[in-house]
Amino acid sequence: MITDLMADLRAESAALDDLVAPLDDWAVPTPAAGWTIAHQIGHLRWTDRVAVLAATEPAAFAALLATAPPDLVDRGAAEPVTLGQWRAGRVALERALLAVPPGVKVPWFGPPMSPTSMVTARLMETWAHGQDVADALGVTRAPTARLKHVAHIAVRAFGYAFLVNGLAAPAEPVRVELTGPGGEPWAWGPVDAANRITGPALDFCLLATRRRHRDDLAVTAVGEVAEAWVPIAQAFAGPPGPARGRGAGPAESAVGRAAGGAGSAEPGDKRGAGGRS
């Protein structure tokens, strides 16, 4: 299973790579306040590097965690980064996670994760930051079946979303029924659950990564628990932070070009596996 997940992570990274590789200027602001495209790529590269450390040197990662300043993630994102460094980091991460012995979990900023969960989290974050970059460039990305991983991690974080907002995790289950990009049905939770969330998978993923406001999405909630979950849903670890305001779609940009062209996502929250996402 992890090899299939790795293939999807490679594909998601390659899609973002195609967006940024042709650019001469990575200083373009993105919807994440204070972050340019360089910050977005720098953050992904930094998080990959820290994940490699966690997978290969748990004691060193524990030391980093114990002495981490509050702005650790912002510092990591601000480090100069090149396309080659980000690409090399992606390869190093894949090798490190594939080498983790079966049954061993990787320490992280939140609870320890299995290598498969780590890959899923990296894919989610790559997609989310890719959305920031796409919005900055005025590019509309075609949704793919890889969104199922993003939706899955958001559903798994159901209880966490309440806890991180200072609320008790509901005991009542929620049925989530989404429509994939190709019209295929994706579902989680008991079929007979009184609480339900339905809608396009893309909209649910934009909601759970805080890249769009709930009112701008075709996500429907039925039931008190489902209704309470929608505004606080998040697919990432750490405090929720600010979401984009109502009607705040892609950022205005004079650089907007077609995806993959010669010149051619939280303002969503930037907290993820390590504090930002």
C-alpha cells in the first residue's frame, strides 16, 4: 500500500513542480499572509527534511522538538530554497519512509505516525500548498483521484478538529459521502448515521485545508454534529488558524498563466504537520 501512496505523492509533487519550475520569480505573494511562492516551496522542503530526520534519527528529532522555538516553521519556510533542493528532499523522504521497519511509527509534532500515514499527510500538505501557489498564479487545477487521500485524512481528524478548538469530540458518528472528480462515490462512516456530510470531493478538501470558505463550497451538512464539524474541519495538525473569508477565491495576480505553461494553496491556514499547512 505504501508504494501506491508514494506514487501518488510523487504525482502530486510533480504537479506542483510543473507550476513552479518555469517561474523566474518565486517572490510572488500567495494567499497565505506573508508567504510567497518561495515560502510555500521552502516549507514543503523543510517539512520533508524534518520528516527524514524523524524517520532516520528519532533521538535527533526529539531534541529538535524539545528546543523548537514558536516560529520554527516560519523560520524553515524562510530558508532559501532551490528547485533542486526540494526535488532532492522528496527523493530522500521516500527512501527514508520506505526503510522504516514494519510496525514502527515515526515520531512527529503530533502523535507518532505510521509511514503510510506520514505519506498521506505529506500528500495532503503538498496539495494544499499547491493550491496556494495555483491561486497566486491564477491557475485552476484539475482535481484528481488523489483528493481521496486528502479527504481521508480530514475524516480521520474528525475528533481532533473538535479537540484542537477546545471542544469535546462528539460520540455520534458522521457519514461522509463525496463525489470524486470522475463521478465516483467516496464514503466514510456508518451508512445509517443520522449526521451526514455530502458534496464534491474537491469542495470538501478545500474546506478541510481551509483554502475556501464554507459558504463558497457545495458542502452540505445534515445533523447537529455534522453542522458543528463543517466550520472547524481540518486535515492538518496544530491550531486551526484563520480560514479564507467568504468570497475570497484565488488571489488576484498579473502573473496568471495556464498550468504547465512557460510562465505560469490556507489565505488558508498555514499550520500543518509541524505547525503549518
